[in-house]
Amino acid sequence: MTLDLNHLRWMSKAACVGKGHLFFDDLKKTQVAKAKKICAACPVLQECRAHAIENEEFGVWGGLTANQRRLIRRGRLKVEAVVLK
């Protein structure tokens, strides 16, 4: 898989810049809740979510946990059904 870095320019506008420590321990519910709260107000939520569904295996991306993204990829969960808190 080759990533087009120009395609990822949206990342610099993400609300999570500098807060990565909140996004990679998606086994702790409190961490997930904090990460999703940041995602809910993010100006690039949709870009992040689309990227994450296709490319990311770990952590919270686009307001989705790794498990939620796996379920979406398998067609067992609709993105619209995910509630950001």
C-alpha cells in the first residue's frame, strides 16, 4: 500500500494534533470517551474517518475505535450508527 502524502494534508487541521496519547489506548473506556469528544468537534472528521476505515488498524480515528472500523469493513456496522460522545 502506498500513501499519497498530499492526500493526508487534512491531518494538520485535525483537532487531535498534539494529543495523540489519548487516541491509542482504545481499551480504556475513559480514553475512548475523551478521544471521541475531541473527534466530535474536529473540522476534518469525515476525512479522518474515511482514511481510518481504509488504512488504520489501531487506536481511535475519526471517532471510531479499531473494533468499530473492523465491523464497518465487514459490513456489520454502519458508520452513521456510531455515536460520538
